[in-house]
Amino acid sequence: MRYNKMTSFRVMDLVRDAKKYSDTIHFEVGEPELLPSPKVKEALYRAIDKNTFAYTESMGLLELRQKIALHYKHEYGVDINASQILITPGTSIAFLVAYLLVLNDGDILGMSDPSYPCYKNFAHMVDVEPLFMPIGKEDDYQLKVKHLREHKMNALHISSPSNPTGTIYSRENLKEIIEYCDEESIAFISDELYHGLVYDSKVATALEFSDKAIVINGFSKYFCMAGMRLGWMVLPKELIRPAEIIAQNLYISAPTLSQYSALEAFDYEYLDSIRDEYKKRRDYLYEALKGYFKIDAKPDGAFYLWCDISDYSDNAIEFSYELLHNIHIAVTPGIDFGENNTDRYLRFSYTRSIEHMQEGVDRLVEYLKNNKGKK
């Protein structure tokens, strides 16, 4: 059975266990605790007052798709048509739609190792073979054309900024990869969920380099609307109708109230304050932890630190539970994200306040000094 090939998220087990302690410090889940723009709540109440409870069309509310199209013009100077945008119930379903669009049974889907674990699990769901290409500090945690040339694949799925490392694909590298994929007829899928949460540089969208790319984004991270379960896809024109048919059968339409609330999500002045706050949190946690763990790269975006724990342990799962049970700190074991030395990494999320994180850092530093002398 397909599910026999899938792996569970160890972090979700940790989340459940962390609830046993009233004073747990949370570094584990990548869920914003900041609120969306107040305008989002106002739009939601207006929709409720108007009894807006019916389905939208499967492609999504046209007014929202038009706002997303304007967002690409505002942020990247890219012109796309609202007809190319499909609204989805979160980005996870968008990954599944993308795979159903461009892959057949037995096809090969390329991805980096480490990478977000849902990619391979969704690949198994549709009888596609995940191909893992190891990347590390020496590659700036970016796949490059040299990696692709070593393998045969039918599609490539990348994320930028990435989960778990927070690194960004450089404009030059992204362009080279997309051009290679276009030349070799490899479908290109770009997970851009953490766009907006970029701190020291400018991030490029795949749409700047190809009209064949499938781009996936959503409202859960930058827009702080995780529980509204709302994402979107930008599709090549030839895939619009097939995507609509898949959506009609898979989920009918994304949540209607969520779509109406998202009409006010593009509040750029407010969103700038969100980005600035996460930059402060990144800077705090990076400076606080770099003296105790090796951090291969200061993250350019998202809200994660990828920390090498090999001075203390070679088993990320055991170390995660050790920290949880002894000092009530919840972190994500790196093994969730692949097999490329991931058992010696922890992912720390900096979605909580600096005050919250500081308590965790104080506990961690004291524990390491007293109990975990470097190997």
C-alpha cells in the first residue's frame, strides 16, 4: 500500500509530547504566532455578515485571484493573468495538484536532501519515485545544474527560501536551473511559500525566468493566516483547465470565508512590520546559538535555523527528546527532512517572541554547559 512508503513527522510526535509540560519553550513548529493584518479580520466579519457560505468556483474567487496577480506585479514586476491562478486549501494540496498535473505513475521527481518532507510523501501517494540529491554547506544548500545532470528526472521541486535551512536560491542559479529544465523538458515546480520573509537580499520568483514553471505560494507564513488553510498556484496556460478539473474532483473549492478574508491580506505596510519583526528574531536566535552549535548558513529567509549538533550528539531524535524531557524545550529533529547527515541536525524555529526564546536559550546553555561536554 502507498502509505507504507510514507514517513510520519517526528516533530508532530514531539508537539504532542510537549503539551505534557506547561512551561515548554517552542522552537519546533513553523507556525507564526503573529496575527494577520487587522483588515483580514474585518473582511472575514463582513463575509460572515453577508452569509457568504457557498462554494466559490473551483479556480477560486476571481477578485482574490486578481489581487494575487497584482501582487506579482507589485513585488516582482511580473505580469500574469488571474486566469492562471488556482486557489487551494493550503499549499500542501497545491503540491499534490502539481504532481498530478505533470507526473505519471513511475515518473521521477527530483528534490534536494534536506527538503520539506511532504514532497516525498505526496510523491508516494501518486506512485511517483522521489529522487533525493544531497546538498550542503559547500553548495550553499542550493541544487545546481551540476546535480541535475547526474540524474534523469521528469520534474524538479525546489523551495526558496527553503525549509529547513532558510537559504535562498540566487537569481543566477535559479535562472540556470530553470533554463536547464526547460531545455530538458523537466517540469519545474517552485515552492515560494516563504517569499516576503526575506531579510537581507532580494528573492526572485521562477516566473521571472519561465512561463512554463509552476509556482506555489500561500497565506500561512508571511501573511500569518496558517489556520485559514489557503494557498495558490500560478500555472502555465496549458495547465489551467487540467488543474481546474483536478480541483473540482479533489476539493471542489478552497474555503470560501478564508478567500474573502484574504482579500485584505495584501496590506504591505503591515506586512513590512511582520518581516522586520522576524528579522529581529532571526538575528537574536542566530547570535544566541552560534557559539554552541555550528550553523552552516545564516538564514536569508523563512524562520528557521539549521543547527549542527554533532559536538554533542549523533542522534537528532534522541537529543530532541533529551532536551524536551530534561529542560522542556521542543525542537525539530533534522531526520524529518531527509537522510543527508540529517541525524546530526536540529531545526530551530524563531516564530515565537524574543522573550519566549530567551528563556529557552538560557535553559539550553545551562544544560549544555553542565551535562553535554563537547565530544
